[in-house]
Amino acid sequence: MIIGGGPAGLEAAYNIAINGYKVTILEKDNEIGGNIKKWVKLFPDFGDAAEIRKAFADKVNKGNIEIQTGVEISELYSENEKWFAKNGNNVIYSADAALLATGFEAFDARRKEELGYGIYDNVITSVDFEEMYKTGKILTAQGTVPKRIAFLNCVGSRDEKVGNHYCSRVCCINAVKQATEFKELVPDAEAYCFYMDMRMAGQFYEELYRKSQEKYNVNYIRGRISEAAATFDKRIQIKSEDTLTGLPMKMTVDILVLMVGIESSASTTELSRQNGINGEYGFAKSLGLYISDNLTKKAGLFLAGSCKRPLTLPETVADSRAASVQILNYLKLN
């Protein structure tokens, strides 16, 4: 029984099913795919997200896999070496083992009121940018093509004010990707990325970062934006500090994009709490980072993907495969 039909849950389902076991996927949304549904292209190679979603969907088109969508699990528990999941209508599902693959939620930028999201029309999030990019155009709320756009990293991450001290891992490279995409659409416009530090630790990340500057003239400013406010003509004035020069600065942009970080999903937090595996920041806690990262202290309950911590998509897939091995070993021994 897999709770969550995103990349982690789908990859695990495939690997377990091809070994002869029946798998039920319980997905709260009306379609599978998880957060990848919101994206058009994936970093760092601008891979087509729709093709990747289709590849995952094709994998679970197997006889041993049952997919139930629109099923939000409210309770997860074990009795007599069996696992049970109950939804809001008190329908109960049972299995010999359960995998928590409940993914993540994007940080709610309204919690950073000083940045103006939900207050000013032309302050948007990175998720909103993707929705707009699907149309093939990036436009202001007034319907004009922006001449200057700013991207702000670490919104909801590495932030003591909101209580998230961790790095979300994906925001820096996603800002590079989106700034590049914007410049491809509007070559004559200006694009600025504000950052604390650029964490380009993944394969091809540094290369894309360099390309964004050398080919697309994306500008990078080290400094956090302290305040955003609307001007009389509906543009956004931002206040920041260039921490390389130590000088305060003001800039007016047509759109401010907040690169929102990763937080634990509500399902992850609640189901983890019920089973005593709740870790820091609401994520689920595994037995250990090194050789027990897919195991929990509850026999038969396993973890995969970003229900544990922020992970990139390739990391999620690899982690899901590791969870599959642990689940198969458990089923063979029990």
C-alpha cells in the first residue's frame, strides 16, 4: 500500500509490482504525478515534464498495480502485523506493508508579508511563473510584457522568522532555469536574481548557471530583499543590500518572482505524528541517514522521497528504488 502517487510512489509501485506483489496506490488528487504536474521543463537540462510524467504513468500501467485517486488518507495504523489506512469517508484499506510517499508542499509566500505576495498583483511565486510559462508568455497583471524581472531565492527556506532553517535544495537552480526561460522569451528584457549564495551542487548545475550569465545576461546580486511595495503604475519597488559592496539599493521591476521552498505536506506531518515518526519541520523521520533511510521504527512502514526532507527529482527516484528493495526484503521475510 503506497500513500502518494507522485514520482516516489509511482517508481516504488513499479519496482514492487514487477517482483510479483500486488500494489495499491492511494493518491489524494484526482490524477497521479505529484508536484511534477506543475512544471513545464525540468532543471538542469530543460527536460519536458509532460514526457517524464507520461513515463511514470506508463510504468504503473501494470496488472499488479491498482491506482485509486481522490483518496486522502486521514489515519494510518498497524494491527496484527497488517497496515491499515482510513480515508475521510471511513473507507479502510489494508496491506502487508505501507510506504509513505506523501511528497512536499510549496511554502506559502503569504507568510512573508513584507514581500507583498497576495497584496500586490505583480508579486508572484515560482509556481505561478510555471503556470504562466505554460501559456508561452510571461506577462504582468496588466497584460504587458515585462521589461525587468527579479527572482528572489530562499523564500521560506534558511529563514529564522518562519522557522525553516534548512535549505530546500531546488530553489537556486530553479531560479537559474526560470530566469533563462524568461530571457529566451523576452531577450531584450533584464533579469536579476537575488541570492544569499548560489548552491550549484548538482550535475550540470554550475554549467547552467554560467550559461545563464554568458549567453542570456542574467544578473546575479548577492543580497536578500527586505521589502517590496507597489508603485503608482503597479510596478514593484524592492529594497535590498548588495552584500558584496555593502551598499543599500532600490530597484523597480515589473514582476517579482518569489522562489518558494519545500515544506512538509500536511499528510506527511499528520500521518508521521500518528505513528511516532515525526521529525524536524514536520517531515517524517527515518531510522538513520546512511543505511536505514527508508526504514522507520514501525515494522512494515517505509519512507520514500521528499516526505523525509527536500530532494530533487533524480534523488527522489533513486530513494524510491532503495525503498522498493527494503520493502521486497521485508515481504519475503514475513
